[in-house]
Amino acid sequence: MTDNLLLALALMLVLEGLLPFVAPNAWRETFRRLIRFTDGQIRFVGLTSMLIGLVLLMIFR
């Protein structure tokens, strides 16, 4: 279980690092746009991301 959790964390870090490595200007512009979001909009993005992740886990598990 711990091995799978650490593997998932490592994969997440690799995926999170792709955009700033490949396109730093696009990454910076994305954060500029996110700063203008309200708290509710940010929560909606987070909730949507978690739900998509859960659905993908159920499909591929």
C-alpha cells in the first residue's frame, strides 16, 4: 500500500513538473489567471479535479 502511494505521489510530481519545464510562460500565465478566480471558482476546479481523478481510479483499477 505504501509503495503504491509513493508511486502515485512520484507520478503526480512528474506530471506537475511537465508544464513549467516545457512551457514556463504558459505556466506563469495560467497562474496569473488563477489569481483572479474567486474562492468558489477555485473550490469548483479542485472538486472537479478530484472527481475526475476518482472516476479515473475506478475505471483503471
